[in-house]
Amino acid sequence: MPLSQWNVEWLNHNSQRNYPLAAEGTARDLTGSFKIPEDFLLELDLPIHASMDMEPGRFFIRTIGVFPTGFSLTLSYSGAESIVDVATALIPRSSHSRNVTYAMGGIAPFDDTVGKVVIGRLDAIDKQPAGVWEFDLAATRIEPDAIRPIIRGVQAIVVVSGSEISERLQGDIEIVPGINMQITPVLVEGQDPKLIFSAISGEGTIAACVCEGDETETPCIQKINGVTPTTTGEINFVGDDCIEIVQTINGLKLIDNCCAPCCGCEELEAITRDLERFNQQRVTLERFVDLLQISGNEFSLTVLGARLGDRGCITCE
């Protein structure tokens, strides 16, 4: 009697063979130092748009990174002239359990492609040396049945407004008309569905409103000092020999060429220095006048204040 039974279901069967790698592949890197264990990759499914015109048999595992925190996996396509990276997956070590499915995110121009890869046990690959290991098409070619052709469709809608670009809008999206904008769906049997956008002025598809922050309409200039404009709404400003009229930002500038100051900065500085000297001389003159007044007072008290007697002068013969 057998001592145990092994349920050979899909993933268990793949853990004992190269699949999803091709059966003839060696699964060894370019240096021969690293080998992908059979129980590490158990299943791979990658949808590729049919418009890309690629051969399913030319996809392969290009690199595997083995790190203390987990693993990285890059799937590429070997074209006639170059190798193009198609998708990548990250497998965390801490949260991994046996036979877990991980998403494979596409790399531009496959950025709207999402595949999946199933990772089995980590025991055997942990015995391999750590690092980033690179492979070629012959060693890690993917079986063609793991590559599914799909029809490219609308994956998301992005709204562009000037230099601003919105995030990708996915799922059910409603297109709502704005002010005086009409959207009409056209559904004709045998033809592709269409949406017609019509800008209709004054139709009132949505009630007009005064938005917060809008400026109120101000009345225009109708006449200046009783002078009305021409039939085209123009008023002419005419200068003469002395008055010159020139344009400025949002206005007119009047220049008096006849009464413009003739003195410059140097002349004004010379006049200022003369006035400062006159001011100093004025102070000196005031001091002299004060001294003269004091002297006059002393003269009056000393000389003119002395009085002569009532008697006349004696004349000696």
C-alpha cells in the first residue's frame, strides 16, 4: 500500500516541472550561478494587446532579484532588434504563503496591461545566492499559452485643463453638460455609439448664474466734458507745440515741453550749497547785530546818561 497520496492538481503538478517556463529551458542565469527552482514559479498569465503584433513565443523572464525583504521579477520580450521590458512583479517575503497570486504591472508602452504570477514555495530559492540575476530567451522562455491576446480598449479617461492633468478616471464615468452645452447620445443599429457635444448659446440648457467673485458690469464712458465720441466710439486728444500726448498702460500721458525744468541735478546741488552758505552768514549777522545792540545800550548808560549842572560855563578872561 502506498504510504501517502499526492494530489496532482494544477499548481502541485507545476511545482515538479519548468512550467510556466518552456520545458527545454535551463532556467539558469547568464553566469550559470543561479537556477530558478521548479517550485518557485507555478503559473503566469499576461494579457497582451493584439495590436502590439508580438509573437507569444518570444516572452521570457529577464531578471530575478533575490533580497532579504523579498523578490523582484521582470518579464521581457525579445524582439528582432532589441529587448523590451513588458511587466514586473514584487513578492514580499514577510507576507508570502504558498501558492499566492501576485499582480504583474505593465511597463510603458504596456502600462495598461495587468497580468498575474503564482509563487509557490521559497525553500529552494532561498538556497540560491542573493542578488539580481539576468537570463536570456533560451533559458527562461515563457510557454506561449501563458500569453493571452486581448483587444485594446478604453482603460481610463484623463481630463486635461491647460497645464493640469487629472488622475486616471476608471469605472463608471458620467459625462455631464455645462452651461449652454448639450450632449446627445447617438445609438444607431450597426454603427458605433456616438456622443455629440453641441455648444448652444442662450438655449438655457442650464440656468445662467452669477458666480461668486464675478465682477459686476460697469457703465462705459459716454462723453467727456460734454464731448461725445464719433460714430465708431472714438474721442481724439490733440496736442500742440508745447503739449505732447503719449500712450501709457491703460491711459494717456500729457507732457509740457515748454515748461519743463531747465535745471538738472548738478545745478540744483550748486543752488543748495549757496543757500546753505547764506544760512550760515545769516546766523553770523544775527550774532553781530546782538553784539551791536549790547554796545549801544552800554553807550547810552555810560555817556548819554551823565547830566551837566544847571550853571553855565565860566568863561575866563
